[in-house]
Amino acid sequence: MVEEKKDLKKCSGKKKIMFAYGFVQLGSSIVSAIALVAIAFGFCAVKKESSLFNKCVAEIIADGGSNSEAVRYCNGGN
């Protein structure tokens, strides 16, 4: 009877540790998911900026400018 109580006490400590481990594991998974979403939104912004840059370059070239002049102008040059 005494041995059974000792086993239960040992088991309850392991349960707490396993619960804490599961909680930390879940928390790290959530942080990873949030980071991946932030990266995805960053790629969307880069894609949109790239599209606008390409349109700017195409417009300058259509007006008779060279490729290098168009790129310099669209990058913020004079």
C-alpha cells in the first residue's frame, strides 16, 4: 500500500513536467506560425513593390529613355 502511494507521487511530478513540456511545445509552434505569416506578408509587399518598379521602368523606356536611366530614375535618382 505504501509503495503504491510512492508511485503515485512520482507519477504526479512527471505529469506536471509533461504538461509544462507540452505547453512550451505548443507555444513555440504558435510563435513559428506567426513568424511564417509575417514572412509571407513581407513577400507580398516585395512582390507589389517589384511590380510598381517594373511599371515605372517600362514607362520611362517607353518615353525614350535608356534602361540605365530608367532604373536610376525609378530608384530615386534624378
